[in-house]
Amino acid sequence: MVRNQAKNSDTIGGLAKAAGVGVETVRYYQRRGLLPEPARPPGEIRRYSEDDARRLRFIRRAQAAGFTLDQIGELLALDRTDDRARVRELATGRLAALDARIAELEQSRAALERLRGVCASGRKGPCPILDAFDGV
């Protein structure tokens, strides 16, 4: 992840654009302590480095994997240690949550597939799909 301090070269807007997020998202991550705010030289604007961009991409990818911002903060802190056991523990918890969600989605898919078959049966009356969503 973030190891070397690269030369600062990009504005907050350029950093945000490169990561596919808004400027306010970058500022939010800064307020949460996930992304450092570079110093502002007198009379100049803040410049962000490639390390900042890498860290921002890490945050976004970890979010996409379903980690919370608190967990991402912990992962970032763990990067400075050799505590692989804790990283595995966090990943194992995330995998368990993903497996539970996948099982839930598979059940929903099976139920919708059954309802679609009943709907196609040609029986008279309201569509069973609509009835199911209506809570009847």
C-alpha cells in the first residue's frame, strides 16, 4: 500500500477525479482520519502525492469489498505493523458477512423464480409477484 513519500503534484480536484470520487468525499475521508491533508505552503494550494492517490484507491477498494470506514482505518493502521492475524480476522469477518448476504440473495432469487413461474401459469387474478411485494 502506501510506503514511499512521492512528490506532491495534484490538487484535491485532480486527486478526486483520478479516484472517481467527489472532492467532498476526499474531505470526508480527511475528517475521518483516513487520508492525510497535506500542508499548505504559504500563498499556495495543497498538493497531493501519488501516495495519497494510492491510499484513496485503497480506501475505495476496501469499501467496495464491504469494509466499514472504521475497519478501513484499522487496516490502514495495520499496514504499519506485522499483525497479519488481525488482518486475516477482519477479512474472515467480511467473508462471513458476504457469504450470509449471498445466501440471502440466493433465497430471494429462488423465491422470485417460483413467483415468476406461478405468474406465467395463466391463472386469473392478480399477479402473485405483485401480491408478494404488497405483503398479501
